[in-house]
Amino acid sequence: MPDTHTHDHAHAHPTQVPVQMNDPLVSVENATLTRHGRRILENVSMGVGRSEIVTLIGPNGAGKSMLVRTALGLEQLDTGRVMRAPGLKIGYQPQRVSLDETLPLSVRRFLTLTESKSDEDLNAVLDSVQVAHLLDASVHTLSGGEFQRVMLARAMLRRPDLLVLDEPEQNVDTAGAVEIYQLIAKLRAETGCSVLLVSHDLNVVMAATDRVYCLHGHVCCSGTPDEISGHAEFLRLFGPAAAKTLAVYPHHHDHEHAPDGSVTHAH
Amino acid sequence: MFEDFMVRAVVAGVGVALIAGPLGCFVVWRRMAYFGDTLAHAGLTGVALGLVLGTEPIVGIILTGLVIGLALMILERQRRVPTDALLGILSHSALAIGLIVIGFMESVRVNLMGYLFGDILAVSASDIAWIYGGAAALLAILFTVWKPLIAVTVDEDMAVAEGINAVRTQLVFTVLIALTVALAMKIVGVLLVTALLIIPAAAARRFARSPESMALGAAILGAVAVIGGLFASLQWDTPSGPSVVAAAAGLFALSLFAGATIRESVR
């Protein structure tokens, strides 16, 4: 963990972040961003506190990925401010990574692009996403779901202070998605890292989230999953059916499906 | 035995292949073939600049290469003009302007064919010193940025989020490419430089399982193409630069066949 501004003065806090949080690891204030003449973010404020799981939801084109990219410093704002705790270590899983077939790359190499890791660490992290058998496979032979798991493993492998995951459940079936979010919650419990998630799968994401921002160019509403499910703006955007799904999450299978098709029974 | 000019040609050509191969891999991975072409075409303007300044042509070539390379890098980052259109405009206007300026210089006899198609049989001992000094320096620089450059090539956003300085890495790469093109021009000429960068790299892809083995393979296959092409040109009295490129193309064709065979036997 980097030593950030742990002192408790009010001025250390962003002025207009609507929800209280202790020492944001990353925060975006009053962000406005235009691309190709289109307003993508309008006066958006958002922050992720220490050991907090924050989820951005919203319809396609709501600016979720753009807001995340802004927070990471990958996009420049027209106006507004981005603050990141000094020395913040980030594990980032982008929404899309297109690997060029001409670049030969094993999973092992993909995992260690920017940092060397021991075999033990590599095996352990791949094992946690149930793809340990793929360590020496070429990344070009992976299925969409396998690659998604490898990407998640890669983001976790760095033992980040902040895990940023842009739709980690894509290409993964519902049971797999539930597993992924359980894994994220477990990781946070074990390491105390913060998590910033982008998702449009309300069913599974809410179980593991502390705070939700509902985004549609601007922040429509934000709060705990319970709070926003009753919010008028949320209902307008997603409909009452979606709000209802927020209540269904705790649900257990007596077995799990590994990506290779085998079935693991829970004990 | 062989004539001195032949020995010098082989030594010089192999020196260029040793740096063109590894850098060419990045040109292939980053889909920058047209970028290499543009730099090569701008080399002719560089020759003209060298004549105007009264310096060695290679000084003019390096200067224009750096200017064009950096200009392209900046314009590309702004994403205002489609890159391929921009490259097409710069590439052909640089070629045209170079030809016009050289055409005006009646007082100086310029071996235009030599610049367009290379004049490897005319390399001098000092050319060889330039080539090996240059290639050694370029390889050393490439070695120091290798890891971040691979990370940025795989996915720039992910690399930046993990703390890699993508702009600096790309800047170094642009300079390396500009200098490599300047070195390679002597051997195969403006019109065939890109071929020496990308064909050995593409041929090496079939046999490579890691970025490093592909870079090594490209250097070796490039050297084989130089030696094979030169001896073919001696044997059948064909133009030397084009013969080297044709030999490289032959190796690429063979690699497609051999790659398929290897893959079959693995199954």
C-alpha cells in the first residue's frame, strides 16, 4: 500500500464528491469530456475509497469505460480534475485487448509483461481463476472465456492497491460470472485492495459491491445497491425488472463448472 | 576467391540485417509497414537535404527521418487524421520533393538509382564502420527498452496503467526505426527498405514461440537473405538490392510451407 494522504483534514477531500468516503485512492471531480463533438461525460464526480468495491453501471454508451480511462489517466479531460494517491499500484483489465496474431506470446509471458513473477505466484493466480493448465499455452489459442480469466489473473497478479476491471464478466457464462465476482470479493477481503468495476450485468455484480454509480453521461444516482435500486433515475434507466434483480443475488450452486468442462462439487 | 567488393557487400548487408530483423518484428507487430515506407521515402528528401547542406547524405537522411518520425508520432497521438491517409500523403510528397530537389542539382551527379534501389556492391570500408557502429548502438538501445516496448506493443493502455511511460518508449522506438532505415537505405535503397524490415520478421513468425525468438529468427533469416541474394546477383548478374529482397521473399514463402509442415507433425 502506498502511504497516501492519511491525515484527516477536510481540504484533503475532493469538494464535490457526493458520497462520503475515507481517503479516496482515486477520484474524479467535475469531469467533462467531449470526443468527436459528442459530450461523453458531463460534470461527473466519482471516487474509490480504501478497500472499497465500487461499480459503475449504465446503458451502452453511458461513458463508463471513458470514466474509468479518465481515472487511470488514459484520457484527458476537457475540464475537471483527477487525483490518484501517489505511488498507487493499479491492476487494469481493459474492456478489450486485441492481441496481434503476429506477436508470439505465451500466457506466462503475457502475465509477466511488466513485472517478473515466480512460477509459484503464476500458478497460484491462474489456479484461483481455474486456468492453471494454460500457463504455457499460446494466448492466441485461448477461448474468449479463458482469455477473460487470464486477464483477471493478470490484473490480480500485481497485488494492486486498486483493481480496475472493465466488464470482467464478458465472454463468461452466468455461473462463471458469479464465480468471478466471488473471487473479486474474496481478493478484497484477503488483500484489502480497492476495486473499480464496470458492468452492465446487474444480476451478479451487486452482491459484491459496496457502492454503485449509475452513469448516463452524468451520474444519475449513486449509493449502496439497496439505495439506488429504489431511486427514480435508476428505475427510469433500467426499469423495475432490473431493480428487482438486485434482490436476487445470494444464490448457491452445489457444484461449479471449471472452464475445461469438469465439475467441482462444493463441500 | 571472391572479389573484395563482394566480401564488403556481404559484411555490410549482414550488419544491416542484424538490426533490421529485430526492429522489423516491431514494425510487423505494431502494423507499421507503411510507416517504414514513409520514412524510407522521406530518405530521398534527406539525400537532397544532405546535398544542400553539403554533408554526407546519411546525415540528411537521419535528420529527415527523425523529423518525419516525430511528426508522425505526434499527429498519430492526436488521432485527427486517419493514420494511413496521413502516411500516404507524407510518403509520396517526401519522395516527390526529394526527386525534384535532386533534379535541380545539376552541378552534383547523384546516383539516383543507387538511392532508390541501393548500391550494396559499392560499400566502402567506412560504410561498414558506419553500419556496424550504428547497428551495435541501435541494438544496445533496443535491448534497454525491450521489455517496456513489448508491453506497450501488446496493449498500450494496460502498460500505461501499470506505470510504463508509453510516450518515452515510443519515442525511442521511432528514433530507432528512423536510424535503421537510414542504415538500410545504403543496402537496398529507398524503395525496398521496408521489405528488409518486415519480410524476415514475417518469415520468422512461423517458427517463433516468443517475441525474443522471433527477433532472433528475423535477424538470422535477414542475414541468410542478404547472403543468398548477393550470391544470386553475382551468379546471374541481377540487381543486388532487389535480389536480396527477392531472396527474403523466397524464405518467407518457404516459411509458410515449413510452418504448415511443423504444425502438422506436432499434431
